[in-house]
Amino acid sequence: MTVQQRTSDGGEALEVWIDQDLCTGDGICAQYAPEVFELDIDGLAYVKSPEDELLQEAGAATPVPLPLLTDVVDSVKECPGECIHVRRVSDRVEIYGPDAE
């Protein structure tokens, strides 16, 4: 496993992405974790890069900062569109979201 695939505490690195086709534009995710999510002018939510840039490409993912993991998971649970996906970077297995096992 590379350094990029480990968090500072030795846990698995996670990333999050949003399926805009299912996004309702409710904005709950941006309320829970504004450092990670943002509503764009089209009314849909997108993830932001660590540099705070909106990632508008379909399927674009961004790392989940460990201090924000609870807020991101709460966003997943509260999202009315069920469009937020959190997966492990190492094997891309979804651990939170509509496709989580």
C-alpha cells in the first residue's frame, strides 16, 4: 500500500464522489461538510478538491479528510437523493452510500 492510500493514523484513505444524476440539490451535504461539498450555479452538489476547487467532471472524487469523516458520513445518511458515495481509495469499494455492502 502506498503512502497516499494510508491516513496519518494508519487507517484506510477514503474518497467521496456525488452522482449528479441523482442529486436533488437539497444542499444538506454542503451544510454538514462545506469543506468537502458545494452547490454550483446549476443547483447541484459537487465535491471540492483539497485546494477548494469545485470538481465538476462526472464521477470526480476527492479525499475525505479524517477530521471531517463524521460530517461526510452524516451527509451520506441524510442525503434525500442517495447520491453521495464514500469508498476506500485502495480498492474502490464503497463503504458508505447507496451501494455500500
